[in-house]
Amino acid sequence: MLFGLTDYLPEAVLTVGDNLEFLVRILVAELFGFLIGLERSKRQKDAGIRTHCIIAVTSAVIMILSKYCFVDLDGVLGVRGADPARMAAQVVSGISFLGAGVIFRDRNSSSIKGLTTAAGMWATSAVGLAIGAGLYWLGVMETAVVVISQTVLHRFPVGNDALVAQELSVRIADTPEMQKYIRQFIKSHGGHIERSDAVREGSVLELKLTVRCRQPITQDEGLDLIARNSDILRISI
């Protein structure tokens, strides 16, 4: 108790050991948030280590508050006077607004980015809630499953995750041979054209393509392509 003005404070019931336990939970939650955020940071995502640490720590604190902030009122209001799940339940819905901030649609294509990062933030909040509730092993298991799943599935992608969306802009000589050449170049990367925009200017054809490829087209390949073919006037990847 800080000032001793009233007995109706959680600190009047909670011991130093209890508060040390809370500190341990907060630090463990931060560690797990760091691990999840580290994987996202390595992928150069907007929400990285700091964001996930803050989410995990805050979720843990809210869970601790939700469980223990009414402990001093037990003899006054009884157990019916407090709902230990009410505050923690708001984290589940509240984190959705934070996750929405990292989801966006590419302005040049129909692809949506940031879903995995947003889902990871949601998972991190659950880890924080678990640690805040004292369910250490549950937090450990979820952290391990999330980190391993993101790492393994990124290394061995399946379905649409195996395809990389890219924007390709080229100016070529307006001939059927060059159009076929560009299509074959995209197919050689295991790609297909999702969206195209073509503008003809005299004998020049400008193509703006949205492609999905299994093997991303690199800038070096673009430079090599324009160096080897004089009918390619410009290329942007």
C-alpha cells in the first residue's frame, strides 16, 4: 500500500511475492513477443519486434488487471461483484483494430498484404493473455507453434503463398514476336499475368503488368534483359 489512506486497494491483499510474480509474467510475455516479432522483422514487415513486444506485454498486464484488480473487494462485493474475464475479453476485439492498420491492398493490383502480420499480432495478444493469467506452458506452446509455422511455411510455401506478386512495366517494339518474348520470360519464372494495361504509341507498346511468379524477377534480370534485346526500350520491376 503506497499511502495507507484506505484498506480497499489490491496492494492491501497482494504481497511482494505476488508483484514479483506479475513482473515475471510481464517479462516472459515480452520475451515471447520478441520471438514472434523477430520472425516478422526478418521479413521486413511493418509490425516488427517492438510492436509485438508491446502487444504481448500490454495483453499480459490487462490479463493480470482483469484477474486481480478486484481482489480487495472480495469481502465487500463478493465474487459476483467482479467479472475477471471482462477486461481481457476486450483485448481480443481491440487488437483487431490494431491489426487492421497493417493490412492494405496494393493500389496497382488486387493483392492484399499484411494478413499474416495481422494474424501474428492477434496470436501475440493471446500469448500475452495466457502468460498474464499464469498459464506459462500454454504461452510457450503457442509461441513455439506460431514461430515454427511462420518459419517453415515461409521456407516451404504452398498454394498462393508460393507465388510472389510483382509489378512489371516494359516498353517494347510493337511486334508479335516481342509480345511473345515477354510472355515466355514471365512463364520461365513460373508466373502468370493477373492484370495488364497496354498503351500503343506509334511503333512502341507500353505494358504495365501485374504478375504472380514462383521465382521472383530480379532487377539484375531486368538489366540483363534490356542489354541483350534492343527491342526492349525500358523495363521496370
